[in-house]
Amino acid sequence: MRFQCSFCSSIISTEFPPKSRLECPSCGNSCFVPATPFEEHCVIGDFVIGEEIGSGSIGKVYHAVQLSLGREVALKILSPELSSAKFVDSFLREARAAAQLSHTNLVQSYAVGEESGVCYLAMSYISGETLSARLEREKRIPTDEALHIVQQVAEALFYAWDHSKLIHRDVKPDNIMITTDGIVKLTDMGLAIRQRDWNEAVEISGSPSYMSPEQFAGEELDCRCDIYSLGITLYQMISGQLPFTGESFQEIAGQHFNEEPLPLCRLNLGVSLKVSSLVKKMMEKLPEDRFPHYEALLKALWNLRHTTAPDSSLIPEVHTVSIRHLNYGLQKKSYKNIMSTQKQVKKLKGRRDILFWVLLTVFPIPIVILLIFLFVNESAGEPHMTSVYETRMQIFALRYRSSEYLLPDLKKQADELLRPLEKIKRPTMRQELLLWQLRYYLLHIENQQLKNQLRDQKVLLESYHIGSKGR
């Protein structure tokens, strides 16, 4: 074992048992041998291990310092359970291939090696946070910002595929970093495999919630496998939930093969049909139904972002060398305006529907009359609803107008507010007005859900006809 003296920082090499005391050959001070080879101040290869900063499917990541160059690195150490000769050989071979890649949106690999049966991979240390950490904190990410993140990850995947035909096999929020400068970095190429190295003996690897059906089946893979996983990640960013979840590997695998996730446009009013269709295409069950390559995906993302971005100057061109930063402040500031505009457009289009015309022409008349009577009665000292109920009603109205909440959630909240009002035998004018408002909200929500279902059916039929012609 090798470790760094805590007094003079010199490197001590010893075969003394763990936790035993020894004298530093350089400064003469008494030191304790670390309990494990992966504690702070232990040395592996050219690196001094620091604190643990993360863990993945194949090992743990430590903040470390490279002795020869004095630079900070992220040091990934392979789990002892995966230290079979076959896996180690594969890991070292593919890690060396990944280390040859250099791209703005890839975490740069510096060195890979093995010491005393332990494999390690040194990568550039990123100041920022993982996408999973941000999702855990914020739950959902605004649509254009999510598309921006996916666009940069797709650029990294394109480069790895175009340069070395590398397939990542583990694209997920845990492996996507966002730096403090706003640059998106794809990390953890440890599971990556070159297409030419695939054979039936290759182990099935990845994270079940993000794996493509062909990964579960152990079939030959290409870049469309990573496009599927990236689609799952995009779905999660926009909706705040995974499309497939379960208690076991088998249950999740079955959902990937047999179940269709709920379209994004039905989960959230603020998601356009174009965005929902793009995500659906990325997540098609059969590889041949997805985007055929990254060029097609990147072009689709670029075109789509011109309808979602608050400023077109924020959209980097496909394969740009200098990646423009996303203005997160502008994005968050204008997000509500974008959602409001999208809702207004939907209302204008919906006026063609007979039901919507009825709502526009019939309902406002009694509401205006009720408002006049309410004003008169309140002036005369009519009793009010309780302040708690009034507050809940105001919160619901704000949520309804924001278009940031899921239709099923809005309907459930409206039903809960409507229930006590319908039980009142002699409602006041204020209570009558609230009753009409809630019924109006519910009718509009149900109408929107019906239109979404019709749109989805139309898209599915069009997709089926196109697919039938293609075959």
C-alpha cells in the first residue's frame, strides 16, 4: 500500500497491516497505515485520493490530485466485484479508446491503469453538478433548457460515434454534468464499447430505467441505443418523472418492451405537440423507427428550438466548435411568458370547436350577472366563504392559468374544491359564483384532455401510415 504522510506529504510505501503505526522515513513522525487502499491520502498510480464525490454502476469517484502535474482530477476506481480478468481487460481497452476523445461536451479522460488488481480512470474535475442532482432539487426543467442540455449531450455522443464508433450504453442524468459556466458535459465512458468489439458474449450493462429494448435483449447495438436513453432522459427532464418504473429488473424490462409512455403533451399543457413527437420518436421500441443517426436528431433539435427558445441567439449551430452558453437567467425569466403565449395560441385554435364557442358565449353572461349581484350583496354584508377555502381557490386559479401543472392533477384539485360546494343547499351568491367557475374549469380541462387524445390518435395513425408505406 502507498499513502501520503500527513505531516510532510511524502509518499510512504509499506506492507504493514492496515491501521498499524509506522515511522515516516522522510520526517520521522509517527503515522497510521490507512484501513483501506481507497481512503483519503492513499496513492494509486500517479494520484493521491481525496474525498468521495460520487458513485456509479461500476465504481466510485474520488476527488484526487495528480502528483506529476499537480492538477485536480476526478478519479474513478472500479468496484472490486467487477475485477474479473475479462471485465478488467474490457474496461482498460475501452477506457483507453475513450481517453483519445477530446470534445467540449465530453469529460476529458487523462489516464487509465491498473495497480495491485485495482483499475482506475482519471478524468478532468468538473466544477458544477450532475443533472440528477438538479432534477432532485427542481423536479422539472423548462422545455427549451431541457432541449439545450440534450442538444449538447447529442453533440458529445455524435463525436464519440463519428470518431471511434463508441456507444456509451449508460446515458442518464447521473452521467450528465452541468458546469458552473453552463456547459453540459457527458461523463462515465467506462461502459462505452466500440461497435466492432460487440459480440454475443458482451455483458448486458446499463441502468434499467434508461436501457433500450435491444440492450435488454443482448442484441447488437449502434448509436440508436444511446438515442433511446437520451430520449428517456429528456422525457424525465420535461415531465419530472420516468416513463418506466418498477420494483425489479424484469418488471422494468417488460415495460420497455410492451408499454407506451403517456405522451408529454398530455402530461403538461405547456408541452407542444412537436416536442412530444420528437421525444416519442427518440423512444421508439424498434431502432429503425428512431432517428437513424445523430445528424438527423441534431437537425431536428435545432429546428425545434427555434420554436421554444426565448432568443434564437442562444441556439448553437450543429457541430459548432465554440459552444454558446445558455442564459439560464433569461430562460427562467421568460419561461412563464412562453408558457402563457403557448396557452393563448391553443385557446385561439380551440375556438373552432363548438364546445369552446358555447363556453365563450354562454358562460360569461351568467358570470357577469353573478358578479353584479355579488358586488351588491357583499356591500350589504353577505357572509363570505372561509379564508382557508378562498386561499385554496386562489391558488388553484393561479395553477390553472400558469399551464405548468399536469391536467390530471388540476382535475383532481378542481373536484376536491367542487365537492363541498355541491353539498350546500342554499349557497350564497359568492358560493354560486365559485360553483360556476369550478364547473367551467372542469369542462375546459376535460375538453383539453379530449383534444389531446384526438391529437395523439391522429399522430399514431399518421405514424402507422408512414411506417406502412416505408415498409
